Amino acid sequence: MKASPIITDRLILNPLISEDAEQIQRVFPRWEIVRYLIASVPWPYPPGAARHYVDNVALPAADAGSGWYWTLRRKEDPQQLIGVICLMDAPDNNRGFWLVPEWQGNGYMREACDAVTDFWFRALNKPVLRAPKAVANERSKNLSQRTGMRLIRCEKGHYVAGELETELWEITREEWLAQRASQP
């Protein structure tokens, strides 16, 4: 199943397309965004890196049915990309995201995470969602806690910022659906 557009209260999540690389290249290469991303993200971020990622990593994974990628855009300004969120059919790494710092702290990533997690469990019928994160990434860790995930393992991980303590968080399909059923 391919990613399709997802509309939330305040956001439009459009499936990633090649043309998005230009905006990603403009807004992404910032230390506040990349420091807690996996070490394979090049830093300093070179010209053309976004195009390479979109065309040679993300879109082939989407075509193969092993990745689902969306851009985040506010309904008030649907032309402006403010972040990216993805789901990956990979062991112990099923969801990743980044958001431009100016838009952090407004609940946008919680809204996007809820939407794509619902897609993971309802549309893709996956049994569990796992997300690794650097212990130092407090915002991401807090988001996991607020969405009902639980910590299952600690280990070392390699990030753009270097080797850091890492936590692996998870939620099962049954837990997610029960949580959703209890919400008004």
C-alpha cells in the first residue's frame, strides 16, 4: 500500500515527491534538526543531499512498499514544507520525523505522529511500532510518552552528534486501538 495524503485538524501530510527535495534542501540543514538523526545523514549537509535522499532512498523504499514518507504542511500555508515524517518497515525502527525549529512546540508533530501511527496500525495492519531516539532528545522522548509508547530497551546509538545513549520505544496495535477507542 502506498502513502496517500492525510489531513488532520491543522496539517496536510502529502506523500513525498521528488520536487520536495528543493524545499528540504533549504530548510533541513540545521544543527537543531540533524543532531539527533542517524549518523548516515551527512553533516555538514552538502548541496544536492536532499535530492539524493528523496530520489535514491525515500522514493525507492516507497516504491518497494517498505517505506511511507510524507511532508508536513500547515493548512494555512500548504505550499510551505515544515517537516517530514516517515514510516519504515525495518526492525526496531518504524517511525522517524523532523520539524523545522520555528514550528516546534505547537503540537504539530504530535498531530502528525498520531496520523501516521494510525496509518501504520489500521491501513498497514502492523502488529507493533518501534521508534529509537537519543536519550538527549527530550522532545521526541516526551512525544513517545504522551502517545502511549513504553520504553523497552537502552543501548548506544550513532547520530550526527556522535555516539549517544539511545532508547527504544514501542506501542502495539492492540494498545494503540484501545487508546483510540477510549478517546472522545
